[in-house]
Amino acid sequence: MSIRATATITAVLVDDERLAREELEFLLRDFVDIEVAGVAENGVQALEVIEKIDPDLVFLDVQMPGLDGLGLIRRLQEKNVRLPYFVLATAFDQYAVEAFRLEAMDYLLKPVEKDRLGVTIERAKRYLAEHGEMAESGLLEAGRVSSPKSKVVVRTGSRNLLIDTSEVIYATIEDGLIQIVATTVTGESSYKTIDELQGDLDPEVFWRVHRGYLVNLNRIREVNPWFHSSLMLKMDDGKGTEVPVSRAHAKKLRAFLKL
């Protein structure tokens, strides 16, 4: 996949030990494909950083006070959104089985050795080249139905309303439920994931701009710069809802809008 083969991989480092974070960040400077886009010193802080930055890769300490690394992955899985790839780092190898059960991409033992880190980076590049096209493009190109649906069902109370897809402003996920915000109604969708909803819509109109948001390009009111070269969209609903655009998707959106 040509886009991801040459793109920078955005990474977040999560570790409650400052020296460990700094050492890993120092080692990663020698890998030109990796850009450290954020750091966090505990699991709770990491939740916020990951949701804001929407990184490709997270280097995650297992043992942290409060919300530990494995708990963080479970918490993100409960949100039913597309996850970054996780590389777990710890001084104890007994967590390896649980790490791979939670579908971590790799497992590093501390102190991290540069050669072993290089193996992890190459593995990450392969994973993203094979599976990262949807996340990079904001579209579901593979396996897309030839005729996108023209209507979707929005459930509000006991009513199931059938609306034109052109009326959909954006969709998001809250507590594992897909919420659709349209011009005349806001309610829940029977779709299980945003990917599933996106797969039935017109790829020229509906873009996945963040792991938690799918937007109608025709319903964007403003596009404003945000931190770390990302963007913030103001949507054309009554509230002027702000939707974050991850840095990975911001470049493509800038090109499309000629910003």
C-alpha cells in the first residue's frame, strides 16, 4: 500500500517512569519513520492523549498506578472504536500471554534494546502497510458495496426514522453506541461500529476523520488548525459541533480542500 509505505508513523509513549519515557523517546529518534506525537505518564492521561491525537502506534508500560496498561487497552476496546497498534513494554515477561490475548502488536522487555526496537518498528510498518489503508485514507475502499445506501435508520425513543443520507451531518460513538446527528433528528443507529456504517455510505461524501467520527464533507461549516498539525471541524448542525481531525487524516483533508 503506497500511502502508508512512506508515511510517518505517529506514536504516543505511555510510562509512569519519566526516565523510561525519555530513554525510549531518545532511542526512537534514530528511526526516521517514527514521530513521537505525545506522551502520557499514567493510563488515565493516556486515554485523553490517545483520543485527541489518534496515533498509529502506542508504546505502553504495563505496570502503572491506577489504570495500568492492560486496563487501558480494555477501556479503549469497550469504546468500540478503531484502536491504535499497541507495543507493551515491561520489565516482567509474565504479561506476554495476556498482551497478545488483547491483540497487542508486540512486547518489549525493559530495558529496551535498540536492535529489538528496530524489529518492532519494522513489524509496525508491515502492519500499517497491510491494515492501515482505511485509517490513512478515511475511506473504506476494500469490499465497498457498489451502490451506497441513500437512506439510514435513526432510532429516537420508540420511533425508527428513515432519513436521506444527505441529511446526515456526522456520526460518532458514545458508550459503544453509534449516534447519528442529522439536520432534523439526532438518535441512535443499529450499526455496531462506525466502520460498518461507513461501509454503506458514499466514500466521496463520508470520511472517517478520527477514530470516533465519520463526517459528511458537505456539512462542514469551518476548518480550523488545531494542535500537532491536526485540524478541528465545525459542523453544520444547530450546535456547531466541533469534530477533531487526527493528524494522519488532516494531511489528506487539507489536500482535498486545497488548504
